[in-house]
Amino acid sequence: MIDPVLDRTIDRFDAFALRYRRVLAILGGIWLVISWASSAGWVRLPEIPLLTGTSGVMASSAFAALWWSWLNPRINKRRVARDAAQLQETELTNG
């Protein structure tokens, strides 16, 4: 099943994520650690929606679950399909 709109969106997200891979990984890790530490009471921070307390734990956990269960596999699948199409196009023009 080909969805060109979803594929273009995934391609744009993939290009952005590849460019800023290290920064995004660090920010995601910090978000997860801060949300869990503040929820556990190890760190006292003012209530910041989606960062501290229960809402932070829920948001960071939901994002991590969404990333590992759907987004990352979908991006990898699209990357493989895109690379295969480029390889096939290259073979047709060269051969």
C-alpha cells in the first residue's frame, strides 16, 4: 500500500532526523530522565506541563513507545524502499 503523502512526510522527517540525530537523541534522553526523576521526587522542579510530574512521564513514555513501535520501523521501511528505488533507477539509466 503506497501513501504518497505519508511517504513524503516520512522522507522530510527522516531528512531532519538524520541531520540532527545527535541533538534529538540527547534532548529525548534528557526529557525522559527529567520527567521520571521529577515524578519519582528525586529532583524538585516547578510544574512544567509535558516535562515534569505525571504529565511528563506520560508524554515522554508515550513518545518513546510511539517512536519504537511505529515511527522508527516505518522510517526504516521507507528508507529501504527509497534506496531500492534509487538503485533501480540508477541501474536503468546506466545499463
